[in-house]
Amino acid sequence: MANLTSMSGFLLMGFSENRKLQILYALLFLVTYLMALTGNLLIITVTTLDHCLQSPMYYFLKHLSVLDLCFISVTVPQSIANSLTNSGYISLGQCILQVFFFIALASSEVAILTVMSYDRYVAICRPLQYETIMDPCTCRHAVAAVWLAGGFSGLMHTAVNFSIPLCGERVIYQFFCDIPQMLKLACSHEFVNEIAVAAFTTSAAFICLVSIVLSYVHIFSAVLRIPSAEGRTKVFATCLPHLFVVTFFLSTAGFEFLRPPSDSQSAMDLMFSIFYTVIPPTLNPVIYSLRNEAMKAALRKVLSKGEVSPRKMYLKAIFKF
């Protein structure tokens, strides 16, 4: 540890110093990562190739899958490599990139979930104006704003966080470069700017949360007025998975970032970090696919096309993206 912390990088403590447990955690993370990779790639491919899934809802779902795929790839492969090589060292450059992409993708995910809730609000509460409001140009602008907002947030946090002078050993009690844990390494009273940036992004996330809640208040009020039980069931089947994703992601991430970082390795810190970094990208494809008959039908149709090579499907999906 003395040799590692004297370098410019950081030492990620990870989950355990026991070699057998490190390998076990690496295998569990590998299985989870492959599940997330497969599920999100399937959604991206299906929503791109199937002509029946070209509505704004599936357009936003495709970009959510892209975000999930990138989001889990920021932290999990590095953690797997560290566990297998029995080394928690991460260079300064790697840590900077990890923080930037982690914050940028997390912020973009909150933004895309907000856009998706507004899309459901317009589709259910203002169906006659849906095609006018959610036209293709508006959808493209909304997605561009999502990516730009995430990039701006990541850039602010990265610039401010790595301009703070650090004191003491560069040991991070996480499996990735976690900003709350890194602030614990800062010299006294030197992280005021980071707190200001965090307050700004937290306020933006709170506004997104309020927008999502208001959208679903209107949605559920409209749903309860539907006379058909089958109609209510269909709407709830579409909206409840999205509400679960939003609640799970924001509640676990908010709890982890708002609580003070511990001075030692904490099982609770690691558990909550897994809840918002690993679980949502893995469960989102399952939640959105299993409760959606159109998605299941499209998936069966795409997988049954044996004459279409995987390379051709991939290239077609990329060019239509």
C-alpha cells in the first residue's frame, strides 16, 4: 500500500482482501455484466430493426439501453480486472475518465428517465396531440439535450474534483473512483467548489424527480378514469416498470451520495453503490421486455430470422441509430 499510494494514482480497496472472495466477486460481476450487455444490446437491436417499434417510447428506450450499457461498462470491467489481478491500483488518468463518464452517464440517465415520463404523460393524458408534441424532430432534440446535459455535468464535476489538493494516503474504499470517497481525501476546507457543483446537480436531479412525480400523478389520475379494466391494466403494465426503475435508481443513488462517507470500508457503502451502478443497467432490459408484449413479439421475430447474419444486424442497427 505504501508504494501504491505514493504514486499519482489511487488504491481501490474493493470488496475483500481474501483472494478466494476476490475471484468469487469477479465471477459474479462478470456474469452480471454479460447479462446487462446481452439484454441492452438486444433492446438496441430490436428497437432499431423492427418497424413496429419506431414510436418515441421505443426511441427513448433505445437510448436508455445505450446509456445503461455505457454506464455499467465504466465501473464493472475495471473492478473485474482488479479482482482477477489482485491489484486495486488505478492511475490518475483512468480515475479522471471514470469520474467523467460515470457522472455524465448517471446525469444523462436521470434526464432520459424524465423525458420518458413526459412521453408517457403526453401519450396517456393528451393522446390527440401526441403526434404533434412528440414529433421526430422534438424527440431528437430531447435526446441531444439529454446527452449534452450529462456531458456538461460530468465535465463540471471532473474539473472541480481533480483541482482539489489531496492529503494523506490515496485509498478509496470503493470498487471505483467514487466522488464522496475522494472528497474524504481532500485537504481541509478545500472542496467548497465541489460542494457547490454537487448542490447544482442535486437541484437539477430534484427538478427531474418532481417532473417525474407530477407526470405520474396526472397519468394515474387519467388511468383511474378509464372504464375498461383491460385498458387500465395495459397502461399500468407500461408505466409501472418505468416508475420502478426511476424510484430504485434515484433513491439508492441519492442515499449513497447524500450520506457522509465512512472512514473505513463499509459493507453498506458497497451494497448501495452496487444498487445504483450494477442493478439498474442489468434489470432494465428484463423489466421493459418481459412486461411489454410488443417487445417480446419483436424479439422473437428478430431472433427467428436465421437468414440475417449477426454482423448484418449490427451494421444495420448502427447506421439507423
